[in-house]
Amino acid sequence: MNNNQVTLIGNMGERLNVSDLNNGSKVARFNMVTTTSVKGKVNFQWYQLFCFGNLAQFIADFGGKGKKIVVTGKLVNRTFVSRTGEQKKISEIEVRHVVGL
């Protein structure tokens, strides 16, 4: 049973970076935005996402600013050291399935 599952429907943002890994696979890192409307007020929520292999290739070929997609994946929390040497925490979504709309 998988208790860590996220599904989002939204639009890709400007940031799309696809690179090759040492093992010959690809990784794509991108952002997307979802919108909700409450009492006529629209709220935007931005997410950072990443995927590997064929999914990364699909995002590279299909993706771009404004493209509407549905993603399913899992929430991943990680810690990294910034360029200034500061330790930071980030939450990202590791995409396991994506559909272009």
C-alpha cells in the first residue's frame, strides 16, 4: 500500500531543465502551477517536480510554459547545501506518471 501519493492538474511553468545522468538516463526538473478559486478569488500554488528516464524525455519533448498536464507521483523532502553554504530543506514531487492535456 502506497500512502504517499500526489496528483496535480495544472500548467507547466517557465523552468524546465533536462540533463543526462552518468548512467545514460535523463532527469527533468520543472515547475508547475495549480489554481483554486474560493469566493471569486483565484489562488495560485507552485510546485517543484522531477522525473527520470522516459518520463523525462516526454517532458523534454512535450513540455513548456503553459502546457496543461496531469501528474501523479510522491512527495519527497530533501536537504541540500546552497551556493552560499546554507543548509536548506525543499519539498518536491517525484513524478511517476504524466499525461498531457
